[in-house]
Amino acid sequence: MRLLLSTLILAAPLLAGVARADDCANASDQATLDACAGKDFDAADKKLNNAYKQITDRLKDNAASKKLLVDAQRAWVAFRDAECNFQGGPPETAGSVRPMVVANCQAGLTNLRLKDFQNYLHCEEGVLDCPVPAAP
């Protein structure tokens, strides 16, 4: 019984942070702000992955273009992560706001990349700088 009570006491702050993370508009502590920024990034990343899959599906018959996309996306992810780590500052000195700063940066850059992908998915036939064929 004592172990259960100790576990509940130790877990209470963690559970409270989870409950508060659902109310991002009223976030008032750093843990909740961090969680909310992480949720924003996760949502943006999910949309980007969906668009990426649509593009790769359209490129299924063009191995060379698909390889170029894969290479570009890997380089872009490396850039995004490096840029956001730079913006967040060194982990040992940046303090408790670093996770929020990094996640906000990742969400912002991911949303910009998503706009590029959406443009590729909706460009008109014959546009020379559109590497993705129109939908069938």
C-alpha cells in the first residue's frame, strides 16, 4: 500500500502535465508549453508525411525523380533539425524553454515544407519547375 501511495504521489505532477497539455490555449507552465509545442510539431509532421506519400505515389513510375525527392527530403530534414537545434541553443545552457523553442521551429519549418509539397501536388500541367506529375 505504501508503495502504491508513493507511486501515485510521484506520478501526480506528470499526470497533471498530461491533463494540462490538452488545454494549450491556456497553458501557463513550461511543461505544458513544451507539450503543446510538441503536439503542434507532431501534427505538422503528420501532414507533411501524408503529402510526401502522395508525391511518392505519383512518382512510382519514375525511379530517378523519386530518388531525387528522397535525397532532397533527407537533406531537408537534416537542415530543419540542425537549424532548430541552433535556434534552441546549447542544451546545457538553454534552460527549460529549449524543447518549446525547438518544437516551435520544427513545426514552422515543417509547415513551410508542407506548402512546397502542396504546390507540387497542385501545379498545373506544363509548369517546368514542377517535378510531380498531375494526379490521374
